[in-house]
Amino acid sequence: MKILVTGGLGFIGSHTVVELQNVGFDVVIIDNLSNTTEKVMDGIVAITGKTPIFEKLDLREKSAVQDFFARHQDVSGVIHFAASKAVGESVENPLLYYENNINTLVYLLQELAKKPEANFIFSSSCTVYGQAEKMPITEDASVQPAMSPYGNTKQIGEEIITDTTKVTNINAILLRYFNPVGAHPSAEIGELPIGVPQNLMPFITQTGIGLREKLSVFGDDYPTPDGTCIRDYIHVVDLAKAHVVALQRLINKKNVEKVETFNVGTGTGSSVLEVINAFEKISGKKLAYQIVGRREGDITEAYANTDKANNVLGWKAESSLEDSLESAWKWELKIRS
């Protein structure tokens, strides 16, 4: 069975390609290489022994998307990662985010809608909950007004998918990620953003190895035990496995609704300072960091209630924060050696 993974050479995409190939799926990857390199393919092949099909393609080009599906008519499912994902950048450049995250989704769904049947897994985000009133966050929590254009594209994306499934043969699962971190235990693939990292974990490891002078902690005056933001950090391999389980659920027609939603997290919140302290213990390095002002678009805390994912989807996170930090540090050491 051929599965299309958009953004399949990115951080989460590449780990998901590995897990898909490990259980026997044939994978075709689309990536425009805007935030990754083709070298990631070497890592995927090293881990799995299989080479997925790869096409360098920009999903913003509608005709290119149409041409792809004309040539790959046997694609039976899509896992859609390709999107811009930095909260701060989205505030500074909202039109980039609306074009890249909304147009591409529409073009994919238009092609899938032509099929007698299709399965779609959407890379959504806990940002759709905004600052939830109650922790941990369940899937029933109300979707709050978005605090950033990035968050808004995820909300709009979910609405587009829901509306489309009502009038097509597409079945979909929306996976609302919390904070993906870590790297494959083999250290063959990991998080390697181009330019200055927008996420905490690669900034920590790059600072730890001396690539960055110091880490900025955005605010220490939040109403949390140590004043820093709290997030649910999930190991990227656990997250990748959730996509495989979700896809199999649709293929085996176990979904009870045309669109299902699941939180994908650990159920545990960790503050920024707790993550820094844990990294220092694992790496044996003292991390240079400074407290700076709050960052626009950030919320105080977010961590998942994972009961639905555990009991209905049949998936559970297995790795700890320490496991994630250890794998991320191993990856950083390898790529800088």
C-alpha cells in the first residue's frame, strides 16, 4: 500500500517514514527542502534498509500537485506534515503561513476527493486549544481564538478537512501534537533546522555544543511554579508511531466517525527551566541562558490528557523527557563531530 508523506524529509516526517517502512508500507515523499536537506534520505535508508520514492515538489504549485497524483494514482493515504510551524515567525509573516499551510492542504484534498476512497492524517497542534482553561487538556476542550497565525492555520485546516469529509469519501484523523522533541535512537536522523532554531530543544543542544552563545528563556513571570512556560514534550519516535497507528485505524475501518481527533502527548508538563536542568544532568554541561521578555503568541501551559489516544486509538507514549533529551544530545554530538 503506497502512502504519501508530505514534508517527509522534515523532523517528524522522516521519523514517520521510518516507522511506516518498518511495518511494510511503501512510501513516497514530497518535500520542497525549505527546512531540510536530501541527506536525511541517507538516514532513513540506513535505519530501514529501504529507499522511499522522493520528489522535490512545492505543494503551493497546484499544477504540480495535480501532476503528482496523475502519476501516482495508487496512493491510498496521505500523512500531511508539510507546513510552516514557528509561532514567532508566523506573527511576523502571516501571509507566508496562510499560503503555505492553507493552500497546500486545499490542493491535496482536491486530489484525494477524486478518489473512490482515501485516508488522510493531518498534522495538527495543541495550539488550537489556545490557553485552555483546564489542565490536562482533553479533546473536548473548546477551540480558543488563535493566539498566532500559525495556530489559526491549524484551526482553519481542521475546519477545511471536516467540511471536506462531509461531501467526499475521505476519512481523516486529526492528530493534535504537543511538543515533539528528541531524535531516532540510532542518531541517523533528528531535528536539524536550517538557520536559527525556532524550537527549544535544538536551541538547547546547539547551545550545549557551543554553536549558540546562549539560550533565551522567554519570560520567568508566568503563573507556574518556576515562572517559565510549561509544555508537554513528546519523543518524536512515539509521535511517529502514533501516525502509523492512526493510519492503520483508517485502513482497517475502525474509525467511528469520518473525522476523529486525538491528542498526542505524554500527559506530563515540564517547564523550560526543568528541561534545561534535565539537559544539564544528562549532558554534564552547564547551559548558558538568559531570561528575556515574553514572546508574543506564547501561552502559559499546555499538556495533554491522553486517555482517548491510549484507550481508543490504542497508542501510548513510551519515552520520558530524559530519553528525549539523551537522544537529542546524541544526535547533536554526531552531526557536529
